[in-house]
Amino acid sequence: MTNKQNNQQKMIPAFVLERLVTQLLIHDDRESLRSSFVELIYELYQPDIIQLFTSGLRGIVTHRGQKVEQIVVHDALDLNADELLLSQDANLLLAVETAEIQLMIADSTNAHLYVPLMQGSIVGSVLVIRNVRFQIVDDFIWQHVLMAYNNLNRMLFSAEIDPLTSLMNRLAFDRLLQHQASKDAESIARDHNTYFALVDIDFFKKINDNFGHLYGDEVLILLARAMSESFRSMDWLFRYGGEEFVIVIVDVSQEQASHVLERFRHKIETMVIPQVGQITVSIGFSQMERLEPVSSLVDRADNALYYAKNNGRNKLFFYEDLHEQGLLDDSASENSLVELF
């Protein structure tokens, strides 16, 4: 093929460019962007099936000494599909380990394409396009669609991340617990219990006053790092505001939630932070209900948190236990019309 013919083949019709730009640039959240991206691939290349393997909101990452091949992933495009160990698919594992596209030849013309989609510096998910012509890797339109998607996804992801702690921020919190409640949250809570915890650093103002805001920031960074090490990628971690954090623990019993939160509280009290010394946290948590106003959920965890702070700090309390024992005088807010679970 001559250079002229090759250049002609690479020319993208104006209407195609306009449609690609329109379909991708209109989105202000990563889920709708992802949906449009998948629709574009189906339309342009007619693959047999597209799958999107992920492990949780923080990406495909190991947890507490776990090996990469032991990570369990699920297809975010098919909630009824079985979970899968990375070790069960060598190309999927390679895509995660190398952060590079893997090509598995299916026959003389078709292949399965494994495309790692980055979430910051971590592989957030792997897009698997099955039975698509293997020349797609060198296709000019595909390369530009993938580049546009990655750039937009990176930008939207950055908007949801707290720059200091690298945890999800209040914007992500509001979006996940409100706008996506009808889909993401409901699918998580359908068959399993989910728990919502508020974490507050004890006497944080004194840390800022005594050591300065730079050391206060260092405390926030180290606490966030400890959170990331203590909870699974499927759990939701947020910096809620100031020195307050949110943890959403999915698919556990109340005893398991209490155990992992207590383990985290103990981890923090045994940390020694340079110049500052030891710190502690108070934690209040509550079980999420299938149908519930967001404000009611936050209020319950908040009441348990303040009970902890008013009764010695450096403690963990479960709202439902406190309420059953008559230790709280509160009323859940019913002003919000948002259905959570």
C-alpha cells in the first residue's frame, strides 16, 4: 500500500469526528462517558461482546498482602455475570500488571482485545472487546477514540479526587450516594448488608494550632493512606470535609463491619506521626437501608460519632445498638427525597 493510499485510509470524515466529539464531550460523569464509549465501539466495530472488568471504585488493586492474581473482578456491564479471579484469564492479568493493551488472536481475522483503562496511576478497569478484527490496534479512528476517552476519563476522575489525600471528595460522595443510588448502590445492597461510617480525627484543631497546618496536612495524608491500606477496593472511601472521612463497607455482616472498623481505629491509635506523635479517631456507623433519605443515613452515623466524641473519644459506636439501648435522643431527618437503598 502506498503512502498516499495509507493517508487516505487514515482520513476521518468530518461527520464522524463531529459525532465522536459530541458523544464523548457532553458527559460530566464517568459512568455516562463509559456508556457512550462502549456504544461507540459497538457502532464502529461490531464486536461480539464488550466486557468491563473492575474490582471497585479505587481500581484493580491488591488488599492487605493479597497477590495481584488473587484479585476478584466483575463485569460492570453485566451485573448478573459471575465474578472472576484474575488468575483465570492470563491476558486480563497481564493487562492489569503491565497497564498495556493485550491482543489475543481468535482466528485469522479476529481477536480479543484487552484494554487497561487508567484511573490516575492505577488500572481502574480493563475493557475486553471480543471477536473484533485484530487490525483495530492500528486503526486510526480507534486510537483517537481511545485517546479521547482516556483524557476525558482522567479529567473527570481528577475532579472527584481530593488533591491532598487522594481519596474521593465530597463531589464524588454526593454523586455516588444520590445520582447513582438507583443503579450502583441498589446493586450493591440488593442481597448484602452495607454499612456507612463517619470518621473524625480527635482534637485535630489542636494539632493545627500546636504544630501548624503543614503538619495537620501530613496527618490527613497519613490517615488517608492508612484507610486505603485497611479497606478493600470495593469499599468506598471519601474525605467528607476537613478532618472528617466517610467509609462505606459493602457485602459484610454487622459483626464484620464492626471488626474492620475497630481494627482501623486501633491501627490509627498505634501510629506514630513525626513531630506530632500519636493521634486517635472517633467513629460512628450505621447500617444502610434499601430505601432511605441520604440525610437520614448521615444523621444516624453522625449521632453515633458524636456519642463517641462525648464519651471519651477514640471509640467506635454502632448507631442501632445505641438507639436500642436508649442512649440517644435523636430523630432522623425526612427532608430529603433521594432514595438511597
